[in-house]
Amino acid sequence: MFWICLTLASLTTAVMAVTKEDISYQRELTGDYWLDGAHGELQKALENQNRGVAKNIILFIGDGMGPPSVTAGRILAGQLQGKKGEEFSLTFEKFPQTGLSKTYAVDEQVTDSAAAATAFLCGVKTNRKILGLNARAQDGNCSSTTGANVHSILRWATNAGKSTGIVTTTRITHATPAGAYAHSPDRDWESDRLIPSSEKQCKDIAYQLIKENSDINVILGGGRAYFYPENYTDPDPDPKFNTSEVSRTDGLNLIQVCNVNYVSQSAVPMKSETHGGEDVAIYAQGPQSFLYAGVHEQSYIPVAMAYASCIGPYAKEENKLCARPAQNIPNVENSSSRTSIARQLHILLTYLSLIYITCHRLVL
């Protein structure tokens, strides 16, 4: 099993301090504490040169999890366990390989979700707002898409006979998940009514998912409004909330927050969340995960995954580079490591934010 946790779009979070009476603080005063810890890390690094072939790939996208947010989350998680927090490690931070990914688009220094998804799913950098097309495509211009299609790692996997799926907590037609299957010059063309009359020759994103990607095995997400006719009556127009057994102590009115017209408190309300533009972390584990060490273009991410699993441009029958394992390098994949991967996968799945966190409104 080969998998990556990719973090995107930094948000700033504040955390509280912990007093020096913490028990672990006394251990930190000794030199042996730090040297022993460093030795343990070194041994793990030496043992994790796995050069086997990945059978399956899991890619987690943590939107809103840039370095500042990951650091804040790490500290808070540790504090919730009664520790100081700084010394704690999140599950994905224990992956043996870590790298950085640049986050710019072809036409802008700070990318958006559409261009980013095209890069880390299709291996091709493009312009902002563009999905599944190279940089020849122009924003909102359907005629510019001719010959510009690029395919994602889901298509590479399907062509290799593998099962594929998308799980998201946002709309399934939102820019990040749509990067796995759609080809659109405008990320906002999620349904046909959102496409200008002059550009109707392009198919909307929802149409492409259903009509042109029926071979995706699992699709879980929100946004059903874009899959129904305009005059369709919602079968659940007035969802009920059972509050008879709920007692909140934080003063938060969740019913108000769920109101479609609710505006979060902010100094300057904006239509969408901002992007930080800084490099973001790649956490990797499994065969060939060492390929992610260093600083990379976002477009490198799916190419390395394809190489590790011998799909797409590195399919076995097409490219002899996938003849592995390499000479004189042991394959350390064993029952113990597989058990560890399964355990960590279970833990990660309990953190819904690691599947997909978005600051955009969820449309049910």
C-alpha cells in the first residue's frame, strides 16, 4: 500500500501555553533525552528504503492544512492528551518520508484549487480556474479547450484495471475533487445553468461525472443540487434537527451556522477563502515513498505515484523503468509494516478533515 497525505492552503490558528510543571519537561532537561530520540528517528529512516511496487494508492488532501495549521493542530492534539503539545506528533507526521510542494499556477503566483488539483492529480500545471486542461485553455473560453485535455491518475489507474474512488466532504463537483475527472475552462461550471449561453458547447462538471466517468467505482460527497433539473423539488427541503438530547457549553448555535445565509464572523467577508501561496507538505509512506523527499512541483506528485504503482506513463508493458525491486536494496515491506499501515489508515479515517476540509460552503 502506498499513500500520501497532501496538505493545502494554510490557515492561522492560536494555541494555549502549557506550564513547566509538565512531567515531560523534566526529561527534556537532559541531553540523553534528545540524543536517544534522534537515534530512534535515524534508525527508522535507515529502515524505510522501500523500493517495491505499490499495489494500491490512497491520496488524502487536507485543504486548510498548511504548515502553520498542522503545527497548531499538533500542539492542540498533544495538549488534549495532557501533554505540553509541542512534542506530540500527528499520525501522518510519523510517515517515513516528507517533502514540500510548490503551489503556484502557470498564470498566477498563488494558485487556486482548480489549477492545484489539475497539477497534483494530472501532472500538468495550468491556469487558475482551469480543470483537467493544460495552460492553453483560457478561463471561461470553451473553444480554447480543443486538444487541451489532460487525464488524472484515476484514469491511469482505471486503464490499469484498478478500482478507483473519490470521497469528499465538499461538493463532488467542487474544484479539488473535480480535478480527478473533469475537463472544464471554468471551475464554476458545475451545472449547465452556470455555463453562459455562448459557451454551451462545453459540458458541465456534473454531466461529465455521470456521463463520462461511469467507471469510477466509489463517489461520496455533497452537492446533489447540481445533479437535478432546475424545476425539481428537493425531497428533503426542510431537514429537521433533533436537539432534545443536545446540550452545548460553547455557546455556538449550530442551527444558525447551518443557515445558508449565515455569514461567519470576519473583519472582511469574502466570497471564498484565501490561499497562502507558501509551499505545502507532502507526507508519504509505502513503496517508493522516498521519491517525495525534497521540494517538488505539484505536477510531480501524481507522476511519482504512477511510477510507484506502474500505471499511466509507467505502465509495466510500456516502460521498463518499473522493473523493481532494485539491486542490493532490501524490500522492508512485511506483515508488521502492513499491520501498521492498516492501523494508521483506521486512525486517519477518524479525522474527517484529512479526507477533505474546505472553507467553501457545503451544498447538500
